[in-house]
Amino acid sequence: MNTPGVEGEGDATLTGRFAADLPPGTILAGRFRLDRLLGIGGMGVVYRATDLQLGVPVAIKLLRSEMAD
């Protein structure tokens, strides 16, 4: 499966596809606003986000559940 807007991205894992479904503008932990998907890999997905408390860009990596243990 290729995700639109992700250059060079190959087949996503099933878990990666679900995490990649978070739309831009989603707020995580009441602090981080997702701006765009940067990539999908074997361990999870990475988003460009904005830290709303500090007003700075950050990268957010969401791990597959089996990687978080």
C-alpha cells in the first residue's frame, strides 16, 4: 500500500496504516498538533507536528504496539 504524499514509501505494515490515518490537525496529548505525515517504517510512523506550548516544530514517532514493550 502506498500512502499519498509520502515519497519513496513502500508497503506499510497493517499497524502503520492505521496510525497513518490520523489527519492533519489532530491534537495529541493536548499539546502536539500533527501537521503532515513524513514517513512509514517497520517500527511505526513519523509526523511533522507543532508543539503548541512552545510554538516549535517537532517530529512525533508513533510506535507499533509490539515495539513499545
